[in-house]
Amino acid sequence: MTPQTEYPSRRLLPALVVLALLIALPYLAQATGYTAMTTLATRVLIYGIAAASLNLVLGYGGMVSFGHAAFFGIGGYTVGILYQHYTLGEPLFGFIPGTNQLLITLPAAIIVSGLFAAAIGALSLRTGGVQFIMITLAFAQMLFFLFVSLKTYGGDDGLIIRRANELPGLNMRDKQTVYYVCLAIAVLFALVLSRIIRSRFGNVLSGIRQSEKRMAAIGLPVNSYKLVAFIISGMGCGLAGALMANFLRFASPDMLHWTKSGELMVMVILGGVGTLFGPFLGAAVFIVLESLLSSWTENWQLGLGIILLFVVLYTQGGVQALLGRLRRRA
């Protein structure tokens, strides 16, 4: 799975066209009568952020993490727990006040997820290969069962957030407003991620993926680079989890389950491993296929598995690579 070379000048125009379509999407949905399209697109944006975060360590760093659902769930629960303590008027741990302000809960979710990613990464990165996969999976499952056991925060039933976090000047109860907020955050996130990937740090990370021993031989602190990338990736997943909790107005242990990590990995593979926009495309394909196939049969995972097999065997780089070849032939 080799990251594909990206040329900003060639991709700028298609990116602007896609952005214009995304801005116009709610109006197109209303005009065509498919208002559910806005809800579907919001989910795509949120999962795209999570998948792109995983792709930073998977596609560019060569670290196959099966535990990123942990950070996704932690971000969601950070929003839910702060909201519950806000409604109850009881400070968390006796000194942290609850809040329903998005400008506070989002940074809090990012920071908390980053702290957990630092702790998990510091231990997991002592290993590699299959051991790394299993350790990240184990940590995610530990956190999953921890939140299941927290009856104060809903336990296995999850935590209800009766109202989405407030953002000054905006009506966060309106689905269209939530969509535009998620779109703005996704664009900013993609820009930041693009700068990271094309920076010296990103080049070193790609070098570590290609040959960790060579990078260590020239004197680079390989483990430090890998840990920083893991933390950034965890923070991105935490951001996505916080947005999802606001969108669904609900946080549950399912957000931390290993199957959610599997879904994020499938999105990355579908879109294109080691590409900037591939994970967003993969999230779109995954969610659209899930909606369509689940409306036909309850065994929709079988159909998705066949499509995933086709993508891996025949697209040679996922949906983004396939679209690139079609565009060059046109």
C-alpha cells in the first residue's frame, strides 16, 4: 500500500468544484425532494475526518492501528459527559464545570483524545507488526468495556445529549446548519492535514514507512515521530467523535467497539490508502453502500465485502486512483 504522489496544482480545480457542490448540496437536496441527502452528507464528512486521521498513521506512517475507534468514542463521550454535568449543575471531578458550548467541547474532546492517544501510543509503539495491531485493539476494547460499566453515564445504553452544543449566532438544531459547520471543520482539517503531509514531518513519516531502519541510521528519532503522528491521528478521530455526538445527540459504547475501527479501515482502503482525499471518498462510498445495501437485505455486509474485494484487487489504489485514471483517459 504505497502513498500516491499528489500534485496540488492539478488537484486544485477538482477540489474547488467538489467544494462548490458540497456547499450547494443542501439546496439541491431540497430542490429534488431528497432532504435526507443532507443528513447522509453530514455523516460522510464526519467519518471522512476520522478515516483521514487513521490514514495518517496507516497510509503515511505504515502503522496498522485497529484501535482508533477508542479515540472516536472518547471524543463523543467527552461531549456527552460535559453536557450531562452542565444539565445537572455538578462539576466533573468536583472542579471541572460542565458546558454545552461547541467552542469548548470540541477543543476538550481533541485534547482528551490526544492524551489517551499519547498514553496508548507510548505503550503500543514499543511493538510492531501484528503485535501492534493486537495491542491497539486490546486498548480499544478495554475502553469499550470501561464505558459499558459506567452506569452513571448510561452504561451499555449510552448517553443521551438532549440538545446539540450551542455555537454563538447559529441554530445548531437545524440539520442544514450542522452540515455547514461540519463542512467548514472538514475543510479546515483537510488543509491542516495537507500541510502536515507535505511538511518535513510528513516526509520523515513516509520515510519511516518505507524503511524504519534507514531513518534510524541517519539519526532521526523514529519512535518520537511515530508517537507524534499517532497523537495527531488520535486527536483527529476525537474531533470526529465529538462532531458525531453532536450530530446524533447521543454517545454510546458502540463508538468505541472494534467494529468501528474496522469500518474506518475499510473507508481508508476503499478511498485509497496514503492519499489526502481518498478517505473522504471512501467514507462516502461506504456510507452510501451501507444505506443502499441495508435497504435491500439485512446481510448487507456480504455485498460490501464483495465490493471491497473488487476494489482491492482491481482498482490499484482505491476509488481515488480509479477516478484519476478515468480522468486522464477522458
